[in-house]
Amino acid sequence: MDPLYTPIILIGLLIVVTLVVILVDKLLGGGGERKITVNKDNVITISGRETALNALTNNKIFLPSSCGGKATCGTCKFRLVDWHEAPKPTEIPFLSKDEISEGVRLSCQVVVTEDMQVEVPPSVLNVKPFYGKVVEVEQLTHDIRRIKFEMKEDFVFKPGQYLQIEVPGIETTRAYSIASNPNDLRHPEVIIRLVPGGVATKFIHKALVIGDTLKITGPFGDFFLQEESTRPIIMIAGGSGKAPIRSIIYKLIEQNMPRKAQYFFGARTKKDLYYTKEFKDVEAMYPNFKYIPALSTPLPEDEWDLDIGLITEVVARHTGDLSGHEAYLCGSPGMIDACIKVLREKGMPEEHIYFDKF
């Protein structure tokens, strides 16, 4: 072959390949504009191939996504109204059979290839980004920190909800329950435990300093105090799960503790306890409130003479018929599942058990 023709042939092949790629992309929905109709009356237009999560985020509709769209948290759910396809294997662990039949998907796993109608929780339409300046850092235990932010505008939330923090430099977000008084609209607080191998919590514990400013999105979550209810309350938490319960208790104090409330907090050893005096002081002030800390594996030097055992065992010992109660749970998914089992055995209807798993 004449060497002069070789570059021409290569250029020709590149042009053909490029045209094929463009054609395939268009056939898959990559070309032209598509419309997403959100909750019937909010229409956004996008072009190019992107996930529904990114499309919504880019148009200021913020679904929760504590894993940053990697399909590992299961929080970015929405419902496809008129365009159904089977969920991907990555979604199945996070969806119930009823959700699948109703068209619920993880928005991070849905690529927008045609016009679609979707439903999102109405509450997320009020979610927006904020910038919070770190004004306090408190070491609560050997591996748990409280971070207090200062906002330039009001951050309105319900006690029990959570926010998302964007970790600078690694393009990821993480969800943390809000630990502060809901009446303080300019100073949200979070309580964060150091997770071995966790890049976000490592940043919070090792690099974050007073004066830093972080991007915060929120508030999120359907887990919050049911203020219209008159039922007695059972609260159960472990580790950094104390955060949303602290916020709920602030609200109950504001209401002068109108309902009976028992708060069970589980830890391994005495060094894992914190805010014990704070909640014992609340107990001394309000006869309706009882704080019950428990250690699962106390050390001899702890000299612990209060409740011992898994928090589920402690709850079972201290409670009777719970059919007329409601519960607020915060902890690991395994702990929450175990608590739900005990509460149901005590007669509590599952619809009165409130929690967030993330």
C-alpha cells in the first residue's frame, strides 16, 4: 500500500467510528432535549445523557443522596409515573416489592433518554444549598465530634431531620442528623463518629478546623417528631445516633414535656457515653422524661452499676405493653431492625415507629 494513502484511510476510519458513536448515542436518547415533569406542574428541560438525579440537582431539585449517586445509600428514591422499566440489580436491595410495582426507582440509576413524569416527596422542593462556617468543634468521646455551623440565612428544619455535607476535594456528600435546637435557625449542629476507612469522617475528625466553610444541603428526611401526636414516646439510639434525639428533646422541652418519654441510649463501654449529665438534668427537671443509658460490654474500671446488655434487651426489660406508644430510632441499620422487632413484639404498630437508615 502506498504510504501516502495510510493517513487518509485512518482518518476515514475515525470519521466512520465517530458517526457510529453519534448515531448510537442518538438512538439511546443522547441527542435532543427531554422534559422531566416533576409532581405534575414543574417542568425541567435537559439535553445530553445524564441521570435523573443529576438532572434534578442541576435544576435545584435536591433529592437526598448521601453516597453521591453511587447506588450505595438508597436514599434518592422517586417514582416514575408513566415510564416504567425494571430496576437495575444495584437498586433491588433498597426497594420493596410494593415500591417496585409502583414504579419507584433510585434516581441515580435512571438515565433520562426520553420525556418522563416523576413524583418526588413534596418536602424536597424546599431543600436548597447553604454554606456553613464552622464555629465550634467539640470532642465528645474518643471517636465522636460535635460540629457547629454558622449560616448567613435561616436553616429551617424539623427535629429529627438530617442534612448533607459536601466534603471538599473528594466530590462526595454524606448525610448527618441535625443535633441542634430547631429554634436556632442560624447554627445547625451535627454529631459525627469517626468511621474506620471513611474518607468523609476522616476529613471531619482530622482536617476540619474552626473557620472552614462547607457546602450544606438540606433539610432532608421524613423522620421527625410528630408534634400533633399525644402518644407516649420511646426513643432509642446508639453512638452518633444521639444527634436527632437531642434535637427532638429540645423541642419537647420547649413544649414543657407534655408526653411521657423514655430515652434508651446504648454504648459499649463508659468511654463511649456522652451528654449523660445533660440528659440526667432534663430527667430531674421533667417527671415525664426518663433517660436510660446502658453498656453492652462494660470494663471493670467503668464501675458501672446501671443497665447492662444490648439496648434491645434493656428496652424489653423496662417496657410493657407499647401498643399506644410511638418510637424514634437512630443507629445502625442492624440496630434499627432489632429494635423494630422488639417494639412490635411489645405491641407497637409499625406505622408508629419512625427512623432513618443511612
